[in-house]
Amino acid sequence: MRRSLFTSTVVFAFLIGCGFTVFAQKPAPTPSPAVDTPSKAETIDAKSGKAVTAEQVAESTLFLYGGRQLLAKIRRNGIERGRICKPTCDVGKAEEASYERRFVRGDSMDKDKIRLDQKMPSLEYSLIYGSGQLFGIINGSTFTPRQDAADTFLAQYRHSLDTLLRYKENGSTLNLVGKDKQKGLDLYVLDVIDKDKQKTRYYISSKTLHVLWLEYEEPAPGGSAPLKYSRKFLDYRYAQGTLVFYRTVLLEEGKQVQETRILNVTYGVKLDDALFKGPEA
């Protein structure tokens, strides 16, 4: 198999603590979408004729991406650099930022440490997540992101590929919804439900076991009907023996709102713990 695996008005908004809003989906309160009742219908493997379980699909996918032990070892820490565009990185894009994401992986995702530095022509800022808390740094000073901005940042982290690859460490449960066929692709449809009952649905190629896209819901501002989001994973390549996507597309209600392209990623880089602390620490 061929080895192929984030203006002046804006500045003012950040100074009053708006947080991560320029390159994120619409702000939303802490989500709590309902969890579907697990499907009772069996999914049958076409080749073996045997029933396929949710755990088999998840573990087989995990193995393809490198396996639990290798991912924990190789991706313990790292640096990812790239660019974020809104709505697209193609010609005619509306906004663009370069970013650098540094991270240290914990025993579970709620124990991870993440620093996201973004740079735009008129603005530079950082968002830092650790010990379940999120804060920002701008012009050398810390600020507290608005709750809706924090919810947006955390939603994109909660509903990610790692949510599937680290489901066991996170204490999440699985539900194999079944098999589906879309645009000529045979897919496994798998739900991962975390300890807070947040659900992420994954569409996984039954042929390659690549996660092609995921879906989730976020309550809309004002308490109206939830908004539906999907994130597509594209341009898979291998990096240090693990499968990595180098391009993602985020859609809101079927409309593309953001594209992220990774330029380079390096794992196993030693990172100073001070990176994940505020300047006053």
C-alpha cells in the first residue's frame, strides 16, 4: 500500500478577550448532542461472511494509522506548521493565517498540552490548552477567551481524528451504526461517544480503513436547532511511520468554511514546559 497520511477591528476584539474566532466555526455553547440508540443490525463482512463489531473497525483503523503503541511513542510530542484559510486556500480566499502547533500528549486527551500560534498580517496571538483549561497570549499578555470562542476551539479538538484513535485511553464507547455507500465508496459508519456524551461520527473506507470524514453537531447561538459540521481528511501521507492527513476541510451545514493545510510535521521534538505557561508564570 502506497504510504501517503489546524484588522484593526479584529485586534480590538482580541484585546477584549474574543479568543479564537477568526479561523473557527461560529461560536457555540458547550455542546451536548443526543446519542443515538445503538443499532441492533449486524454489519457483515463481505469476504468472510462474519459479523463485524465496532471494536474491530476501530482497532483495525488504529492499526493502519500506526497502532496504539507506535502512536503513543512517536506522537508523544511534536511540532506542526501550516496555513489556515477561510473559506479555502484556493485563489480568491478571504483570509489566511500561518500557524504553528506544538503539543505534548498526555495519558488521555484531557491531559494533553497544546500551544497554537497564529500569525496574520495585522495580528499574532497564541492559544494554550493544558490541564483542561484554555487561555490566550497577545502582545506578551494573557487573556481569557470568551466562553463561546473557547467552546469553538475545544469542539474542534474534541471532535477530531484523535478522538477515534485514542478512544480507549479516553474511556469512550463505540457504536457501529452499520455500512453505507456514498459516491461509490463502501464505508463503515462508526460513532465514538466520550465520557461527556459528546458524539463524533466517522466515515471509514471499508477498503483502505482511511477515515474520510467525520460529522458532529453543535448547538447554534440563541438555542435554535443544532448546526451540523463535517471535517474531511485529505492528502494522506506517512510521517515517521504513522499515517497523517496533510489537508482538512471544515464544512458547516454543507458549506465550506475553513481549510487547513499542513506544510510539515515533526514528532519526537523536545519541548520546554514553559511554552505551555503564561508569561507571568
